[in-house]
Amino acid sequence: MRMGRRIAATLKRTALHAGPTVLGIIVLDFLFLQLMPGDAADVIAIEAGAATAETMAMLRERFGLDQPIITQLGNFLSHLVQLDLGHSARFNASVLDIIMTRLPNTVLLMATALSLALLMGIVMGSVMAAWAGKWPDRLLSVVVLLLYSMPGFWVGLMAIVLFSVKLGWLPNDSNMTVGANYTGLAMIADRAVHLVLPALALASFFVAVYSRLVRASMLEVQRQDFMRTAQAKGLHPFFIQLRHALRNALIPVTTVAGMHLGNLLGGAVVVETLFGWPGMGRLALEAVLARDFAVLLGVLLLSSLLVIAANVVIDLLHAWLDPRIGET
Amino acid sequence: MQADKLVDVGSRAASRKGRRLRAFLRNPTFLAGLSILSFFVAIALLAGWLFPTDPQDMVAQPLLWPGDDPAYLLGSDSLGRDVLAQLVYGTRASLMVGVASAAIGLAIGMVVGSAAGYFGGWIDTLLMRLVELFQTTPTFLLVIVIVAIREPSLSTIALAIGLASWPTVARLVRAQFRSLRESDFVMAARSLGYSSTRIIVQEILPNALPPVIVAASVMIANAILTEAGLSFLNMRDPNVISWGGMIGDGRDQLRSAWFLTALPGAAIAAAVLSLNLVGDGLNEILNPRSDDA
Amino acid sequence: MSLLAVEGLTVAFPGNIAVREASFAIAPGETLALVGESGCGKSVTAFSVMRLLAPNARVTAGRILFDGIDLLAMTPAAMREIRGKQISLIQQEPMTSLNPVLSIGAQIAEVIRRHERVTRKAARARVVELLELVRIPDAARRIDDYPHNLSGGMRQRVMIAMAVACGPKLLIADEPTTALDVTTQSQVLDLLDDLRRRLGMAVLLITHDLGVVAQWADRICVMYAGRIVEQAAIGAFFTRPMHPYSRGLLGARVDVGADEHYSLNRLSEIPGSVGSAAGEAGCAFAPRCPLVVPGCRLAVPPLIAQGERAVACPVVI
């Protein structure tokens, strides 16, 4: 099957490309760790209350902290290969375990926000393009410009005031009703209502980004000859926009969506903290407050890997939209 | 007749310059953005004259709503501080961080982008890898990590945002350089034996600037948003008033006094909006073909 | 009765009138060539017949009768029934006139399923037949190809297959071979001519290449600056062109041998450039015309019938 071959080719290319990036991120991560004030021995000494110079030296020897930088990098890498991101003194657990309990929540939030942003961006952008220069376009342009200018977390706060405080429709804390112990459909519904506000807050800025892009891209497609070909077949204008224009217009949108994934995940730090969402972003902030740099850098590393993984998904979407990709 | 033509060409060049200026003055988007922005700049400069007392001082009854007391037009917070005075002083922090970090990001991005675009080859491959690396890392987390390495002061925050935001500029400048690298005037400069540095700085860079200028306004806007997020998370200089910090402080009173979060957020939105309008306007003026409506 | 009768068509763009009072007719099964320099209004005329003008263009006068019904008075929905079924279109650029993200099979099947109630499977079988009809080798395998897999000539064949899929009565071909090399050009035009005979279609062939006209058209309409200046049967036109512009066109051609091959001719070889259709009183060709008399600049010369042909120049009649 041709489609299968193209997908396989895309996967292979992405994987080859991602390899060096992953390595680079690990090295960057290690360098930051070196720059952090204090090392693991200091952290343990502080936790223990006090330590003599001999104990410190012994600890440093045991962690390999007295070795030259390059050896330490080697050790860091070999630990990583064994999926060992270190131990958190503050949380008293392995860094990887801590992060892994938070990862699914962040993935859920990110995927929901991204889908929401893409969906709303496509709808709003298409409407703006279809009525370009007329009042629906002008009205939505103002909305989009505002969304583009408002901090996402503030949008979240205002949404809390409206939907949680004034109207009482939606919850604004955590990712489920604590202590309710719902099961089955009730659990899914409970999770879903908890997801609404954080996802909206995280998506708001990106709705604006994608709307602007879809609008420009749809207007560009209208000028193409194949649009006249489609009209000459007697197809309905709505059908032409949906089948012929949108698919072409979405190709640049997916490219940009891939470039914004890092920003999206970054925005999750504030939004998760704001909504008490137990994800990696909030963990990062907890780690900063606890001065637990192993956890902080672990989050940085895993978030970057998550961005790479999400980029693979975007690349596949791109290959599905554009048959010219993935062929030799 | 020949001379006539030359004069004609000269005057046409002059009138083109005039048209450019008139285009700035006629573009409503640009003008709207510029006037809001000028308002904020004026406020930031005049803050000390408008509110001579320390805005951190407790001056009023706590939690006055806007309009309750004409002396405190926008009310007071839970510590009895004047909200309007804080907003005015907060303008300084936002604009300073925005401009400083954009300058840092632009400087790094232009050096990296022009080197990659001009030299191509392995330099390009290597630098673009670096760009990709920084684009893959979640920007905001990177800023947090850098701020965590040092203490959260205004300069650290500006540096961190600058260090995290250069990749976009680098990509943009690289693309410009790649298209300009082969142009006639660069070829001519090269055949005259000019050094690479001279060609990059004097020949290509001025021609590559228009999209960078547009990007600069958007970068300042994004930096203000990032700074607000950081301050909201309490990663801020405790001695400096910032809009994000005000939102963070007001959050505890979200149920009773939501104006404490609404007002500074609106200020952020207005400032960022002005910069985005300026960016959109500049884009319409500098790249007329991108105008699609 | 003629299949298509365009009567007094005038099309305006903001600040410019592209077509002025154009009238011509096409009989069933006939190939009419519409000839002129680029910008003379020939493509605009063709697109008005399908009512596919750019949004800023407006038909300000005239009627377009197709089978006796005025297309300009039709509702958009009724017009969509005509497009692709009764009248179809082939555009100039095979590189851009196919949608790059849909397979060619899907793009051809689309027009069949729009106008006929057939199953997906039946439509696919029809597409294979059509691809064979336009002589695309290995049609059953090619059907799932995307436009970027095909050469320019092959893409134009796909466009033709799409255009003839529902057996239209009229095919509008807007410079169908301009973007192709000479060999491919004659293959595609031969194919088009063959299909015209087999399917009994009329063809409105828009071109600026007199060689193409001589070889494949029955009659010719010469357009200059938005107006039709001469209409004639091919034989009469090439033996005795009447309008000074037509004479200029034929005079500008280079004979490459006894077999009268015209394909090197380009219309732009007449001295001067095409005048603007707007504003000036009198004949638009007057500034370039070797036979100009003072009267030419006073009033626009009407198209005067002369038996089988018509010409808009009182000087030569």
C-alpha cells in the first residue's frame, strides 16, 4: 500500500532526524545541571541538617562529582540509558517515577488544548477567509487579536470568575473531584468537566495563532487554478472549500503547529499551577520552590522528548495531508 | 533628455521615500498600535511624577472597589495599596523586560541566522541543529530553569527570556540571507574582495531587516506575556512591581475582589495588543504583497 | 440553431472594461478558435460563459444563450448543474489546475459522482475507461497517482478526461497546450480533436497560436483590446485575412516550409503594443494600424457581416 510506505518513510526520516536532537537536549540538560547552584552532595547535606567536610568529600566521591566534567557527562549518559534520572531527596523517590505519575496528565491536557486550538482555529480562520473584508471577518479579527494579546493564564482566571465563581458551572481545581471515587462513565464525565477550563486557558493563544494562519492560507488557496477546476465541475462551493481548499490550506498550518509545541508545553506550567492540575508543569514549579534541580531538569528533559514525540505525530499528519511528502 | 531622465529617476526615489512615510501615517493598524504604545511608554516615564509616593505603601483602606473612593480611582488591594499606582509602576517592569529580552534575542538570533544563512554548509547544519534544539525545549520551562540558576531579578528574567526566544529570529534571518546571498549586489561586493563580515553587516543585513523589524515587535509582545507568567508564578524580583505579580497577589481574592486580577491582566493585554498592532501594521507597510484582504 | 450564442457580452473590472460587446456563436460539434494577444479579453470571455469570473469582475451587458437558455439569468444551483455536465473547462496550466493533494482518480470520479447517480465502484471503473480514452498507459494503476507523479502532458490528459467525463456538449479549452512542448502539444490537440468527433462536442479553443488554429479549428474569432474584430471560416481567413490586425498577425508569421507549419508564429510581432480598451474613442487598433485614416479615430467601427464572415473595419470593406 502506497500510504503505508509513505508513513514508514516519514517515520524513518523523523527518527533519524530526532536522534541528534535528543542527544543535544541531554547535553544541554547536563550543562544546566552543572550551572545549578550546589550539587547533589549539598542537597543531601542540607537535608541531613549538617555535614562535615569529610562526609561531603565522601559523598562527592560516591556520586562521581570529583571526576572531570567529561567523565561526569559519561556517567550521566550511562545512567540515562538505564532510565535513571537520579533520586529526588525532596520527594524521596526516583525522579523518573515522580515524573511518570505526572506525564499522562500533561499529555492529556496538551492533546486536548492542541486539538481544541486547531479545531477552533480552522473553523474561525475558514469563516474569516470566506467573508474576507466583510463583518464576520472584521468581528472575528478583533476577537483573534484579543486572544493573541491576552495571557492564557489570565484568560483562565477570568473564566474561573465567570464559569466557576459566578455561574458555578465548571470546577477550577485539580483534575477530578477528590474523594468522589467515580467509576466508568461518571469518572470520564468528571475528568472531562475538570479539563474544560485548563484546556481553554492553554488553547486561547494558539486559537489566535491558528486562526490567523488558516485565514491567510485559505485566501492563498482561493487564488489557485485547481479551485476554478473544482468550480467548473459544478461542485457546491461549501464542498469545494471543505475538500479542495481546506486540505491544502492545512499543510502550512501543521508545519507551524509543530513549531509551537514547545511553547504550548511551556504554557502548561502556568496553567497547571493555576488549576492545580497534577501534571509535569506544576511539578517543575514545585521543584523550583524545593530547589530540587534533579526533578526540574528531569521535567525539562522529558518535556523536550514529549515535544519530539508530538512532532512525530504532526509529521505523520503532514504526510497524510500532503501526498508529496515521504516519496523519494 | 538623458539628464532629464536621471533627474526623473532621482525625484522618483525621493518620492518613494515620501510614500513610505505616508504609508506609515496612513496605516490605521500601525497608528492605533503606536498611539496605545506611546501611552504606555509615557506612563512608564512619568510614573514617578504621577505617583511620587512608593506604590508599595499602604495608603488606603484594603479592598476598596474601583469608584468607591475618588482618591483611589481603581481601588486598593488586600494590603491597602493603590491599584492605579501599582499599574502605572508595573508598566516599567513589563516594558523594560520586554525591550531588553527582545534586544538580547534579536542579537543572538541575528548573529546565528546570518552566519548560518551566509556560510551555509556544515556551519548552517550545526547552527540549525542548535536552533532546533532550543525550539524543541519548551520555552517557558527553559526560562524557569535559567531563572532558577540565578536569583529572580529583572535582569536575570530579561536574559532568560532573551536566551529562550532567539531561535525564531535566527530562522527568519537565515531565510533572508539565503535568498539574498546570491543577489547581484552581494556578488558584486564579493568580486570586489570585501570581507565576509563587511558583506554581512553592510550589504545583506540592511536588506534583511524588514521582516526582522516586524518580528521584533512580536518578540517584545511575547516577552511581556512570558514575564507576566513568571511573575504570576512568583518568580519575580520582590522589590519590583509587575503586572503579572499583581495578578498573582490578587488571585487569593478572586472570589471577592476579582478586579484585582482583571485590571492588571487588561493592562497586559492592552500593551501586548499595541505591540501586535504595530507588528501587523509594519508587516502591511513593509511587505505589501502579504496583504490579502 | 447554434449551441452557444454570445450576444453583446460586456465584462467590466474595476477601472477597466475587459470585454466589449462581444458576439459570436458556436454550432454543435464545431471548433471555434478565439484568438488574440494576452490581455485581449479572450480568457475573460471564456470564463464568463461558465460564470467563473473573478469576484471583482462584472458582466454589465449581454446574453449568453446555451441551447436557447440565458446562462447569465440562471440561479447558481442551476448553473452548477450545467458546469461539468453540459459545459466543461480545460485550463492553461496543467501543473496548477489539478489539486495536488487528491489522487487523479478521485478528482475525475468527483465530477462523475456529482452529475450521475453511480456507485463508488462504478465511478472508478468509468475513470479507468476515461484514462484509457485519453491514452494514459497502464490506466488501472495510474488511477491512484497524484498529480506530482505525472508529466505536464499526462496531467493535461487527466484534465481532458475530467472535462469529457460526463459527455459535455461544449468544451472550453483555455490555451490548453501553451505550457507544453511542441510534440506533446500536437498529441494533446489531436486527442482533443479525436474526442470532439467521437463524442460530438463543440469546442471553444482559446489560443494565441495561429498554427494551432490552422490545424485544429473550423472557424476563427480574432479579438483585439476586448472587441471581436474579425470572424471567418479557417480557409477564408488564412487565404485572405481582412482586418488590418489579422493581416498583421499572418504577416508576422514565419513560413517554415511548403507544408505550411504555423507553430512558430507569435502574435506579438506586430509593431507597437496592444492599446488599452478603456477611454480612447475610435478603433483601438488605430495607433498601430498601417491603413489608418482620420475617420478611424472618431467612432468604433462596428462588426459588419460579409456573407459567411464579418469584419470590424470600414477601410478594408
